[in-house]
Amino acid sequence: MPERLLQLARFCIVGITCLALSLIVLAALHDLAGVNYLVAYVTAFILGNLSGYLLNARFTFFAGCVDHAGAVRYLLVNVVLLCVNTVALKLFVDGFQMWYLAAAIVLAAVNAPVSFAAQRVITYRLEGGRRAAGA
């Protein structure tokens, strides 16, 4: 199997793990603690993505070490994704009356290929299946 497909498979395993963590945090904050679903979503998104950064660096892209520049690039990509997803979540929940957990799952599914491509090229600086120089 080509390396890029293996990376995608590892990325999906990490993603499913982080999604489960995020959904547990989201549901616990909203349903158990009474936190507004948008605030709970942002908190869960951040926690899930921090976990994802560490797991993807080690397991998916074999970055070797977690460096400051890579963490900043990862954060910037995820800030953009968080902003877009938060607006979409509000639209799904308030506009279309979708259950907040179902909306979060839909957004995660849409987000996965976008995030994979962005993290691969921007955060871990991989092109053509190989690490770029200086990464």
C-alpha cells in the first residue's frame, strides 16, 4: 500500500480517537455541566486537536519530535477550521434544528480530508510522501 494511503489510514485512526474524546467532552460539558453548546464545542475542539497534534506527529507523520514551529502551524490551521466549524455548527443547530452532537459528527466527517491535506502540507511539511527538508 502506498505510503500516502498508510498515512491516511493512520490519520483516520487518530481522528476517530480524537473525535470520540471530543464528543465525550462536548456531551459532558453541555449535558452534564450545562455549558452552552458553542462554548462546549470550542473547548472539545481544542482538546481533541491538541491530542491530534501529538498523536499525528508521532503516529501518522513520524515527525520525530514535536517542535514549536510545527505546533504554531498546526494551531493556525486549526484556528481557521475552528472558526468555520463553529459558524457551521451554529447554523446547523439553530438554523436547521439539528441535534448538536449529530452536527458535530457531520462537521468532523467534512473536516477530515481538509484537515489531512492541510496538516500534511502545512504543519508537517510533507510533499510527495517524503518529509521536506528542515521539517
